[in-house]
Amino acid sequence: MTDYEPTTTRSLDRYGNAPLPWGRARDVLAADTPTADLTFFVATVRPDGRPHSAGVGAVWVDDTLYFVGGPGTRRSRNLAANPACSISVRLRGLDLVLEGDAHRVTDVDTVARLAEVYRSGGWPAEATGDALTAPFSAPSAGPPPWHLYRLTLRRAVGVASEEPHGATCWEFARD
């Protein structure tokens, strides 16, 4: 388990609102994944430097964001060459961008545990060794089996769309 707490918190709000606490974003992620209807978008970098973005199924478990991708998808190929990425999502009351490095999870116990989490949210994922399978997935995921990725969080930006308002940048220490 990784217990991320920001090493720095900086207000980006030009209207005088106080910085948002990281716990606000973290708590909504923990409460709403995997059961809420959330769409996460992962942005990666192609080998030629151009950006690529795709919707992914993601879950927040033990203060860590996980997502999937088929080995032949553009996002998986990009991450294999360059793990830097950002992931965006609109949460209840907060727009959030997470930045960091994503690496494939090959630990079979972790993959099995995350398959259980995905099942609890309605996606009938099964662990097959170090990958996931299911009768269906999003077309952008590619054919099964799907790799599981873990985001090592480096930076996050949140903009509140509900009271208390504000905009904040949180920085996290590298492992």
C-alpha cells in the first residue's frame, strides 16, 4: 500500500480561495471507484512526441490508481517506451488531473486483487496469471488479455466545481 500525501500544496486559485485539501480528491476517488460511472482519460506520449489520449477503466485502491490496456493498444505501447502519463477525470465536485509514471503490474496476487475490485464495480474481470480477462471490455482496450498498470503519482491538479471552490496543485515525492 502506498499512502500518498503531498510534499507541497500550492493554490492556483486567483479568487482568494484557500488551497483544497488533498484528502478531498483522495476520498472521492476511494468512495466512487469502481462503482460510480466515471470515465478516466489517460494521456501518453507517442515515440514521435505527439500526444495520445484514450478513455480507460480505472480504480483507486490503497491510495493508488490502477488502469488497464491491451498489450497492442497505443497507450500500452507508449507506456512501454515512456511511462510518463497524465490521467484526467471529472469527480463529484472536482475536476482532477493526475500526473506520473505508469508501469505494468505483473505480481499475480495484485492482479487477482484488482480483478476482485473491478468485479465489485460490475466488470466481470478475472485474473489469468499476470493479466486480466473478461467477456467484454471497452473497444479501446483491445482484445484480451489486458495488462494492469499502476500510476506512481508525482503531481495532481484539482479544480473544485462545488463549494468550497478553489484550484490546487499537489506535488508528491518520488519513491
